[in-house]
Amino acid sequence: AQSVTQPDIHITVSEGASLELRCNYSYGATPYLFWYVQSPGQGLQLLLKYFSGDTLVQGIKGFEAEFKRSQSSFNLRKPSVHWSDAAEYFCAVDRMNYGGSQGNLIFGKGTKLSVKP
Amino acid sequence: DGGITQSPKYLFRKEGQNVTLSCEQNLNHDAMYWYRQDPGQGLRLIYYSQIVNDFQKGDIAEGYSVSREKKESFPLTVTSAQKNPTAFYLCASSLETANQPQHFGDGTRLSIL
């Protein structure tokens, strides 16, 4: 079965430092991949998505992600973290069956980001 | 502005009662979804609907029911059969189901009294 793994439950970085959040997926073909962010008590907001083409995807709020087929990864990065980036981040993959989309997403368990002043 | 409205934001239920969570969208989206979120568990899909009057079970549908009588509305009923209903419930919608990003409401937190 397809799955999404976010190995890091909680990460703390200093404000101004760079950030990389890891995401690994299991699927034989190229999946459709998403990163979402959630502030406490709120819904999820889409940061970026990858469907095909350029493996480096730019998103909102200065985030980017790189799709690496050889590593089955879709890691999220930001060169310089701001205190307002503290939130929980979720990686998601489009659920596929026999090469076709099933029309819903599988989410990882999330990585909580804390930012030190 | 278009968006997804979930109500109420907080909901309390006595054991043995059914409760219904509301989800309304004015984005003209075809597909709608319900997720349950527990600490450290990510989001788990309860039900989803691609078109009016049709819906499919997700990964954890037991103890829940839905209806899709209107394109804009996708209410979720948490029944007394759901033994551990305390959670944060999120509703989402998308233009169509295949490969489209989902837009989320701000959630309903359900607690058992």
C-alpha cells in the first residue's frame, strides 16, 4: 500500500537558519506530491505541489521542495526561517491505484517546527 | 471571498449521542472530504464525495456517516457507534478529485462530556 513517511516528529531551528523537512513516499511510478502547513487550531494551507516536470518546485512563503525519484523523497526547504514559520508541516501524496488517481490524498504524520529567537 | 466554513468550531457530545458537523463551501468545487486529526497521527480520511448524491468510504469510516445532497454541503455525522470520537475534524474540497490540491476549513474540535 502507498505510504508517506515524515521521519522527524519535531524540529527546532534558530530564526534565520536554513530548514529542511524530510518526506519519503512509497509508490512505483511518479506520484503527485503536496506540502501543507497548519497553524495551531487551524486548517491546512497548501505550500506547493509537484505533478511533473522540473523537480525543484517553488511555493508560497519562500518555501521550495525537490522531488528525487531515486530516493523516493520530496523534501521541503527554506533558506532562512522566520519566527512565523513555526507550525506543523504535512507531506501528502495522491492515492493511486493501477496507475490512476483514486481522488484522495494520503498524509504523513507531520513535522512540528519550532523556531528559536 | 470564497472558502470553506465549518461549524461549530467546538462541539461537545454526551456518550451515546449522535452529532453532526457542518461543512459548507462556496468555491464551486466538485469534490469534498472529511478527515480526522489526532495528535501525532496526521490526517486520516473518513469519507469523500466526488459528485452530489455520491460518496465513498475512506480509511476510517466506521462510526461515521455523510450525505451530499447539495454541491455546497457535506455534513458529517459522528454516531454513537464511534467509540473514540474525541478529535479535530477537518473538511476539505477540491475542483475535481484527480491530482488537485485540497482547500481546508478551519476545523471542528469534538469532545466527549
